[in-house]
Amino acid sequence: MLNVGLTGGIACGKSTVAQMLVRLGGHLIDFDKLAHEVQDPEKSAWHDVVNCFGSEILQPDRKIDRNKLAAVVFNHPEKLRTLNEIVHPRVYEAWRLRLKDIEVQNPQAIVFSDVPLLFEGRMQHLFDLTILVMIEPEEQIRRLMARNPISYGDACVRLSCQMPIRDKVRLADIVIDNACSVAETEKRVTDVWRNLSEREKNKK
């Protein structure tokens, strides 16, 4: 099995590339979805999050209201740190179980773990190699404003909260430039898939 970390800057089209890789035969594990799953009612992190931040963060169906929780931890680094200390270990545990399940079903699988802040979290050691989906910062801002009803200033602030894309390029094993047409990106993704398939075959 080949264990690949997939990441990218905001509005770079990482999800689009991930779906292309799935269509080619890859398995996808989404860390954001895992974080939501472990906080579902009665799941591993749910009790600790509610005990820590209060039942006021719950919706009528007992699900955690993510907007209310975000409002509690926003601009409070110590509360955000506490939340991460509750959630992250459960996410890693769920991820490892998912990896194991995939490997049992298909020992030759190529697994892509979609991790938005892979490099910021210094998580490279968890993977056999990493792929970065990128576009230039100016294009990131343009796409972000087209995707979300936010101002240029707000888009710049969101971008500044992430590691600069050029720093990520230096850290990644494979870079997919997504500034071109969908057809060109698809061709690049297919080339990457062939490369990964060869790596998996030759892996010892």
C-alpha cells in the first residue's frame, strides 16, 4: 500500500484533484470529515468537547453546532489548543483504522489522505510521500472571492493564515499546478497516478 498525503492552499482546487485521483482508482480519506465524524453525538470526542465547552454548543438534535463552537474558540488560542488536544488524537486513531481497513481489503491500494494543514502541522512523517495542489497567490485570492462572498481584504487575511504556497512547494514531493484548464490538470493528475502506481509496484 502507498500512503500519500494530499494538501494544497485555500481555493487551489485540492478537492477537484482528489476526485480525479479517486476516479483513477485511488482511495480517499478526508481529515476534515474524520474530524466531524469523531464529534458526532456519542462518538469518541463528543463527550469531551461538550464537557469542556458546555451544552450551549449543541443543536436540538444533540449535534455540535460548529458555528457556535468556532465562536467560542475564535481568538482564544488556549481554547483552540484544548479543542485540538481533544479532537486530533481521535482523528489520527480513526485515520489509522481506516488505513488498516483499506490495506486488508487491497494490499496494493494507493491511499490519499486529504489534509488541509499538512505542512503547517508538520505531518509529513505520517506519509510515504506528499502531493501539493497549488496556484499562484493572486489566483488563490481571485478564486476565493469568486467562491465566497468576501472582500479582497478578507481574502488576503484568510490567505495569510496559511503557510505561503512557495514554502509548501519546497516541502512537497510532487506538485500539481492547477492554474491551467481542467483538461490539462486531468492530464497532469493521470501522469502522477501512473508514477504512483509504479512506486507502489516497486515498493518493498
